Amino acid sequence: MILNKVKTHFRTILLSAGIVLIGYLFRLLFFDSITFGYDQARDAIQSLSIWQGDIIKIIGPMTDIPGLFHGTLYWYLISPFYFFSKGSVFVVKFFMITLNLGVVFVFFLIAKKITKNSTVAFLASFLYVISFEVNQYARWLSNPSPALLTTLLIYYSYWLMMKKNQNGIYLFLISWALSIHFEFFLIYHIVYFLIFLLFTYKSYYKKVSFIKLGVSLFISLCILSTFIMAEIKFGFQSTKALLGFFSQEKSLTSSFISVFNNFAEKITQSVFYNVISFNYVFAGIVFIAGFFYIYKNYRKQKELLFIGFWICSPVILFLFEKLGVYHVMIGNLFGTILLFSIIVDHYVSKLHNKKLFYVLFVLILVVFQFRTAKYHQKGDVLFSSQDQLLLKDELKVIDWVYNQSNDNLFGINTVTNPLFINTTWGFLFDSYGKNTYGKMPVWLGYPQEGVFGETIKYAITPQLKGLEYYLIIEPPPGIPDYYLKGYPLYESTRSQLIERKEIGRFIVEKRILTKEEHFSRQILTEIIKGTDVSVFMK
């Protein structure tokens, strides 16, 4: 008996170690292919400023609604890793990968609690670590990424409430507050919480511990205190922004059909990116057919209905046109993976030859490995419109510029998204360029007062004429074509082009200043307006 238990524990440990190893392998592929743009640089600068005296931050990154902001917890989370690594993006990415992979243990325990089936829990854990979408979250240096864990806890709190367990209330209050910090739109979960509470409180309200409830409410309020302070300090701007958004006549989509189509597309994508990555239509059909078959033949129908709710719960956000971005679906991928694991286990349990089960594992692994290898090298393709804005290419640009300068003083200007904001390159030159080459360039672009990175100190030159400098042009997405072509025309009015080089999707122009002239946005605008439009269409 003891020997059998030892063997069982050993197999469990071995299987868990194998899943973790596979998870790291998937996440470390194309490790330097990180999408690093304005948002990532802003977060890096803000997290480092915590160690430079700006300790209390009450407003986080802006949402898609002007005047409405996420929380600041993400900045505090990544802050020590940026600080102790002296601004290394790779150290922060490895931390995010490890955090993302650690969620698999929580997911395994929750899956086992819900299904009471270790095989399903292991299968779900395996699918989690190889999921393309999960891997994208692991590599995406942005505030929604840590919300994978907190939303998983939110859904588990619903499950506990459905099972008449009062601990679900305490868990929800804390995990919900944390989730809002990482992704403000997850606030919608309060609607479902109130619904669960309304239909279940009679079963356990006498069991509720007022001490535990008070503690969980206190913790939740502490977590949300930055939002409260921001509202008071800035005249309830977030409240006004939300009220303004909901009062717009066009905030609701025009018809039920458009809501259904939009949401159905996102659900199909969730299936495609997490479990069946062969074909969109095939993924949708197989998943729907599998659900209805398993619902008729599976004895735990309440559990299936709960998982169905888990998958479909973000539908409430699709009533609003402006909230159709992919990552608002964060959290429902767990339900998708869990349901697929139940379907697979149910089918395999009826087979005489269980080897098919292991063949399926291998096939899924190969398919996801192909997708990972194909798309991770392009950056965060699920979440970023600038997927070619890769850190590895940005560092190559900086290396090339420093090597070309031959240890002489040089200047830089950049064409960026957002326009005229040098936050990304300011951080990279300050953290990587200065630490690697021991000096900073001269800034020759638009003044950076009032933007993230304004405190970055550049070199100073007593004379501009004759100074070697470099114009760095980011990849096109998000930058108007007339600026991409108009910038070099403007720069040619004050400098001579020496060399033009492509590095990845970036273009770098090596130039020599021929005039004692600082950057002028007015002259740039006049040149763009006064130039024949056909010049920009070539």
C-alpha cells in the first residue's frame, strides 16, 4: 500500500515537472522577440520612478475611454525587477513568464475541485501551458497579463458560492479588487457576483463570518484605495468618464445580431487559440457539437452549465462597441480549456485503446509548437497593433548607432507612435545604451516636457552644425504615411543624408547637421502641407 502511494506521488511529481518544463520551453522560444513600444516604456519608467521618490501612484495606464484609468498595481509588481536589473526588459519578461506559468498549479487544483477528476485536471493543465493565447499573455509586458490569475480566482469564487460555500464571498471581494487594478473593465464581474449572491445567500447567510467578511472588505477597500484617492483628487474624473460613455447614444451596438456575431467570433477565436488550432470554422463546430454531446451524456450537468457560463460571461462587455478588444475576454480561456478537457476525457474513457489519448496529447503539442514558433517571433500578435515593434531590433538599432559614432558625440531624432513622443527610445537609450556604452546621445527632436521620460538626461552640445546624428523611423502601423515620408524631407533641410539602413522593420538614417538649427514642428508641418501629395503616394 505504502509502495503504491509512493509510486503514485512520484508519477504525479514527474508529470508536474514535465508540464512545467514544457511550459518554460514554449514561453522561452524567441525570447528576445518582445513587442516593446510606448506602453511598455511608459510602464518601465513609471515602475522605476517608484525607487526615485515617486512612491505613491494613484493613477495607472489609461483605458480606451479618455479620463478612465487602470490601477497602479502592475507598476509595483514589476518595479523591483526593473530596478535591481538596472532596467533590463528581459529580467521583467522572465518574471512575467514565471508568474504566468505558476498559475497552472492554481488551475490544476481548481479544475480538480470542480470536476473531481485528476485526469481532466492534468489535461487542462497541459493545455494551459501550451496554449498560444496563454503564452502570448506570458510574453506581453502589459497590465492585463497578471489578471489571468485574479480572474481565475473570481470564477472559482462563483463556483464556491454556487456550492453554498460562504468563502466564495470573501475570495471574490479580494480577487475582484485586484483584477480591476490590472484591467479596469473586469469591474463587470460585480454584476455576476450580485446575481450569484441574490440566488444563493439564503443557503448560507447564517454561516457567514462577519469577522472574515469585514477583513475581506477591508482588504478590498485597501486595494481599491488608489481609485478612491484619484477620484477625490481629480474631481471624480473616472466617474464622469463612465457616465459620459454610457450616456452616448451610440455606446450600445445597433442590434442583437451584431452583438451575437462579434461575441461568437471572439468565442471561436478563444477555442482556436487555446485548444483546436486547425481552422476557425472547424474549431467552432467541433466545440459546439462536443458541448451538446457531452451535456447529454455527462452526469455532472450543473458543472457543465457553470463552465458554459464561465466561457460566455464576457458577453456583457460586447454590448458596448468600444470594448471589443481581444483581451477583455481574459479569464474565459480557462473555461474553454476545462470544457475541452472534459470532452476529451469523456471520449477516451469509452475507448478500449487508451493509447489514442496519448496520441492526442502529441498532436496538440505539435500543432501548438508550430503556432508558437511561427507567431512568437513576430511579437505580441494577439494584443498589439505594432507587432513588428520588436525589442531585439530596437537594441540592434541602438548598437548600430553607437558603433557608427566611433565613440564620438552624436544626436538622435525619432518618428514614433504616438507622434512626437520619445518615451520608448528615451528609456532604451537610458537603460541599455548608457549602461552598455557609457554615454547618452543629444536629443534633436521635439521637446519632451510633459510626457513619460521627460526627466531622462541627454547629452548637451555647444554646437549643432557638423554634429553626426541619426533619424530612427519606427514601423508604419499607427504612423501616418505623410509623416513617414515628410520627416526625411524636413530633416534634409537642416542636414545631409550619409547612409540609410534597414534593421528589422526599422529605418535608420545617418546624417550630418549642416545648420545650427533645432527641431521645428512648425516647419515640418509646413513642408508636409506644402508638398505635392503625389510625393507621399509613391
